[in-house]
Amino acid sequence: MGAGIKSLVGEVFKTWPIRPWPLTAIMTLVVFMVNLAGFSSPVVENWNWVRGGEFLATLPSVFLSFASCLVFLWAGLKLSERYKRQATLIYWAWGVGLGFLITLARVVTINEKTPEVWNYLNSSIRITVSTFVLYLIVHVSLGITGQRLAEQVRVAELARQSLEIQRGKLISAQEDVRRQVADFLHDRLQSDLVLLGMQLQGFIANLNEHDRSVAQAYIDEIERIRQFEVRGVSQQLAPEFAGPYFAPAINNLVARYS
Amino acid sequence: MTRGLRVLYVENDEALLGLLGNSLAINPQVGLLAKAGGSQQALELAAETSFDSALIDINLGPNSLSGIELALRLRELNEHLGIVLLSQNITKNYLASLPGQFDYGWAALQKSATLSIEHIVDLLHATSLGKIVADPSPEAFTLEVDNLTAQISVRQRQIVGFAATGLDATAIAEQLGLTAVTVRQELSKAYKVLVPNPKPGTDLRTAAVLRFLRETRGLE
């Protein structure tokens, strides 16, 4: 529990990146709603055009709040990006400054139709403090959300990279096995069949004519297996494209897919 | 009396080097045979001895020059050296694809189970005289694309099937309730279909049975 509170406090007082657009939008909406709240009861219960005109008189403070808030926060963002070591100071100073700025936007738009309460000091203090708290809430909530999203993206990216590496290893292993099998067929099995045939050739020289012709048929079969079946599979597994083998390899590939 | 051929044989397959080398060494036309397992050893031997011709495996392994590179180096040492290239992948137009330096005294030979020592010696001799042997593979098999077993009758398939188990014509006749003469006639017809171009010296029955077994195994 204590750790959770500590973590929450740590995140609240962390320096988050300044977010001009979201905060300006929320801030403007809040100013508008606060102004409207001051008129809602009279407007609903005792509506007349005079009271409506008084509400319209508060709108300049909304527009001024919007413009000044956006410019001020944008400047804060740029400054914190440029002076990274002072980012914390800028973040907090801009929170306090925004409170005063919104209050100032209301003070300079005071006229005879704006609410009487705008003239009171305690009202201005409330606005200043509320704005500062809102500044913190918006930045903390957006910051935490962004941070979690970034973490999820990072994890997903790591998983994707890991998957790519595994995929590469799998393809590489398959290629290695293909090459090993092809090498075995080419270098070992074909050679063994050649040797077997040649040894049989030497052996059958002493046989009678009939036995020799039978044995010759088996030798021919050995050669047929070597020439077509073993070599064909070997070339399919790992076609050799070097030098004079290029054209035969291409012909084999064409024959295979035609 | 003419002296025998002095031959350098270069092969990285030790078993083949031993068997083919020994077979060549005892051939009466060969006077001297030197064996090398790689390009370095071959070059050392060639520096010491003047050979008439060289029998060289094209693929000499990863730690050696290729057979073609070695042949060119050997020619630098002895411009009259005949070269016979040996490989498992000699193709019909292989000779034409070799470097221009191979314009005299060379041949290409396919490693084959039916390779005969006399044929190799003939090539070594011809290349030592500066001749080019353009088509050195006398026993290139044709690719079997047709299923010939499908072309014989059902009765013939039965008879060849029994022949494949080792039964003679009389025993097959007893099994099928036919006369031995009929069985022989059917076998003869089947041989003509299954072995359309018999090589001289090849037993027809064995060749036909082998083809029958190969094709029926493929049909299952």
C-alpha cells in the first residue's frame, strides 16, 4: 500500500513532457464550463436576454485563455526541448505560470457585464490554484498513458525482433540441412555408386556371358539411379550456379516448374 | 617399343583415387601413374615429373584449386599436357563453356558406374596427342518420362510380376494355368515394350524386371 502511494506520488511529481494541444483544449473547456456555471441557475430559472448578454460578456476570457494557453505551453515545450537540463524547472514554472495566465486572461476581460465575483481576490486565487492542479492532472494522466503505451510498443517491437531472428535462424538451419543433404548426395552417395559400379565391372569380367549380362543390367540400374535420381535430388536441393553449371542448373529449374 | 603413358591423377575422393588409380596403374598402356589428393600435391608432382596427360576431378574440395584452375596451372608448367576433366556433372555442352585455353588436348568425362578403364585410357592417350574429345560420355542414359509398364497388357504384367519374384517360365505357367511357350511369348513381347533400346550385353529379362519394379513401385 505504502509502495503504491509512493509510486503514485513519484509519478505525480515526475517531470512529464508539456502537452500544449490537449491541455489547451481541456483548459478552454473548463474555463467555458466555469463561466457557464455562474449563469446556469439564473438562466434556467429566470431566463431573460439581459442575463444571456452577461454570459456572452464572459466569452472573451474563454478565447483569450485558449490563445494565451496554447502559445504559453508551446513556448514551454520548445524551451524544455532545447534546455533539457532545465526541463524540470520549466515544467513546474509553466504550471504555476499557466495558473496566473488563466487568471490574468479573466482579469483583463472584466467589464460591467461580467460577474461581480471576478473582481474578488479569493476567486482569482481559486482559479490560479485550480488551473495549476488541472495542469498536473492532465500531464500525469497523459504521461502515464503514453508511458504504458510506449512500454507496450517496446515489448511488441522486441517480440517482433525476436521473431525475426528466430525466423532467420530457422531459414538458415533449413538451408544448412539442405546443403548438407545435397553435399552428402553429391559427394558421398554418387561417389559410392560410381565405386560400386566400377568394382562390379571388375568383378563381372570373370563371369560367363549370361551372368555377365545380368550383372551388367544391375550396373546400368546403379548408374541410372546415380545419374537421375540421386543427382536430380541433389540439384533440386542445392542447384550449383557456378561457371559451367549455370545453364544446366537453370534448365533443371525450368523443367521442375514447367 | 614405345613407353607407356605417364599419367597424373588428381582426385579428392580417397576411395575413388585408390580404386581408379590402381586400375589405371595396371593397364598395359599406362607406364607411370602418380596420384594426388589435391591441387598443391599435384603441382608439386608436376614440377618434378613431365606427364603426358592428367586426369583431374573438377571439384577438388574447399581447400584446393578447382580442377579447371589446376588444369590451367599444369598447362603453364607443361604446355603439351593432355587434360581429361572428370566430374559427376558433365553436361552435353560442358566443353564449350570452358576457358579459351582449353583449345587442344583435352576431354571431359562423366564419373559413372559404367565407367570403363579402357575408355579412360583411350581419352588420356588421345588428349596427350593434342586431340579434343568433344563427346566423351558414351553411355549417357536418357531420362525415362514414359511409364512403359502401363503399355503392356494385364496378362503381361502378371507374368512379369511373377518373373520379378524369380520364377522361370515353367513355374509362371503353372501359376497362371498357361503353357510355358505362351509365357515365353508374352515375356518376349513385354521385353520389347519395357526395354525399347537395349544396350549390348545387357540381360533383357533383368532390365525389364528392374523397369517393371521401378514403375509399379511408383504407381502405388
